[in-house]
Amino acid sequence: MQTYTDPCTYALQEDMRMLKEMIASDLSQYMLEMMPSLNDCVDWVCDRFALDATDELIDFVADCHDEFFGN
């Protein structure tokens, strides 16, 4: 059975997907140049994208950081 996703929800999900791709791309470049700690990465993402450090954002940045540094 197929579920229906209203256009507004779909647009928000697509915007979030695109934002995560932009964060991951920019963050990997920052990590390559600076070799920062996880805390520095979270601060940088918050400053760069004007975001609050929510649990979801911290988890996402931590995943990117761990993937980049092979943890």
C-alpha cells in the first residue's frame, strides 16, 4: 500500500535533504583543511549555516566527523 505525502511535507523533506548535502560537502572541505575537533565542527556548521546546535544537527555532524576521520 502506498502512502500519500502532501506537497508541503515533501518540500520540507527535500529542503532538509539538500541542506544536509550542502553541510556534508562544506564540512568535509573544512575538516580537510583544518583537522578540527567535533566541537569545532559543530560550532563551524552553526556559524556557517546560521543553525542552532540541536541534537539532530550534532548527531549529523558527529556522523560526518566520524566518517571523515574513520572512527
